[in-house]
Amino acid sequence: MTTQRELDHSNALVGQGNVAHQKGDYGQALVHYLEAIDHYPSHIYAWHDIVVVCIELARQGQPNLDLMRAALDAVKTLEASNPTLGAKQVGKLEAALARVEASGG
């Protein structure tokens, strides 16, 4: 069972990832998001942000389709049990993955 301390640490890591993302440092953002889910595997926002960063990396010619798919699957699983993001946002992520796949990854 995850403790409040682990959740707080995970939230802090997501925040650090968001700062890196805003600076365009997608690789560092990804490191923070991945560490966040190590501490709190059901952190839907960390999974969401992993998908978003994977989209940005794909645009830069550095696709990671396996990670993107896994993160999107986690988002959909978590969203099904506890709606947080909304179907529209999940649909946007699915469409983005489809575009990356269609472009050859």
C-alpha cells in the first residue's frame, strides 16, 4: 500500500517534471515522471505526462512507441476505475499516439 509520503514525493517529482517539460527538457521531464510512478504507480497525471512527453520526443525524431503505448494503457486503466482526466482528454492522447504510429514512429 502506498503511503501519503510516497504520494507526496511522487507529486513533487511530477512537479519537477512539469518544470523540465515547460523548459523543453523532455528527457529530464521523462526521468522525473518515471521516478514518480516508481513511487506511486497509480499516479494518473504522471502517466498522462509521460504520454505527452513521448509525443514531444517523437516530434523531435526520438519516438518511444513502447513507452507511449504502455503509458496510455495505464492512463486508460486508471481512468476506467477512477475518472479523473475525462474521455475527451484520453481520446486526444489516443489520437496523438495514432499520429505518431502513422508517421512511422
